[in-house]
Amino acid sequence: MAWIKMVPEDEASGRLKELYAQYTEPWGGVDNIMKIHSLNPKSMKTHFDLYAHLMRGKSDLSRVQREMIAIVTSVTNHCHY
């Protein structure tokens, strides 16, 4: 759980509400790693765009290899994402 002030999904409006709709996960909510940017929607979009480029953009690494690197990094950092 982030200790950064975040705007809950049901209180979002304007551009933030649009981004929340776009970034809603199959489980029905927005991941906290994205919601920590809720006070700065431009930062949220930039974060997502960087992540999307790193994970799905052109690369010598396959998507599976990139996911495996992300998993190992998260486990090493005791991150539950």
C-alpha cells in the first residue's frame, strides 16, 4: 500500500477519470503503482507509456523474457506487484 495521497477511483473526475477507466485491470480496479500518480495525471500517463514501451515495444528480448525479468526484480525487491 502506498503512503502517498491518492484519489480513489470513485472520486476521480476529468482526465484522471478517463485514465482510470483506461488503466482498470481485469480484477476491477486500478493498481496502486498507477494510482500514486493520481494527483498528476500527466505523470500517470507518462509512467504507463514508459511501462508499455518497455514491456511491449520493439526489443531483442521476447515478451516472456521481459516478464521474467520483471518477476525476478519484484521478488528480489519484496514487491507484491
